[in-house]
Amino acid sequence: MRQKKSKKIPYLVLIIFLFYNIIIVERIKPTVFFQPDITTKLRSYLEEYTLRGEEHSMFYLEKTIEISAAHKLKLDYDSKCQNLHGHNFQVTIFCKSKTLDKNGMVIDFNTIKDKIKILDHCDLNPLILQPTSENIAQYICELIPKCYRVEVIESKGNEVIYEEG
């Protein structure tokens, strides 16, 4: 039977770190540790350490969907892409959040799928003014809550990445 790892070691390391910080950095003598102001200082260090850890916590979600859609592009040069044609786009959506919703999720995978299905088996031109892969990626990123990055593969070797920032 596998034993659970004890969580006491990280707390021990934290306590040693805090005592070191108080004794060496703050130059407080160990004999005054049990005075009320030192206990308060130790508690504030502990709270600050905990808060710092939470600030850097982040949940990441990735969902890949294939959509089949048609489009034609208005270009300032001759191209076969000016004619109505279709692709099986592979779209990867990236979402992030510091907190989870009441169901314990960044966002439900089905919510993403439901929002994307408006693009599946349709002509993209009425939805997106110039439906290049770049504009499709940006449109999807703005469509999905908590989305910060979208990758669109139009065909093998032709990939676009849109990232907010």
C-alpha cells in the first residue's frame, strides 16, 4: 500500500525561512520570539508568503476543435483564394484564470464547443469581414470568455497564432 506524503516538511521549511528572516534580516534576538509584536510579525510574514503564492497561481485550459467552413478573400492581387473555397480548420483555444468557477472549472469545454459551432459548416464571410486565418483566430479569441490565445491551422504547414497582449 502506498503511503501519503506528509505535508509537514513544506511547513517546516516555511517556518525555518520565516525564523531566519526574522533573526538574521530583522536582527531580532531569539529570546524575544514569544513577545506579542514578534508573533504578529511572524503571522504577517506567513500571510505575505501565502498571498505571494496565490498571486502566481494560474489555471490553464486547452481545447482543440475541427471546424469545416468556407470563405473567400478580397485581396489586392490575383489568387485562387478570391474564389469561394473551404477548409477543415483545426482550432486550438487556450483559456486561463486565477480562479475556478463554482463548478471547479476555468470554463466548461462544452461552452467553448457551443460558441464555436456557429463557425462550423458555414460561409465565414457574413461573420468576419475578411476571414483570413489571422482574423478568424482573433474573432474566436474575442468570442470565448477567458481566452488569451488561439491557434488556427488552415492546412498542413499554414498556421496562425493570435495572442492577446
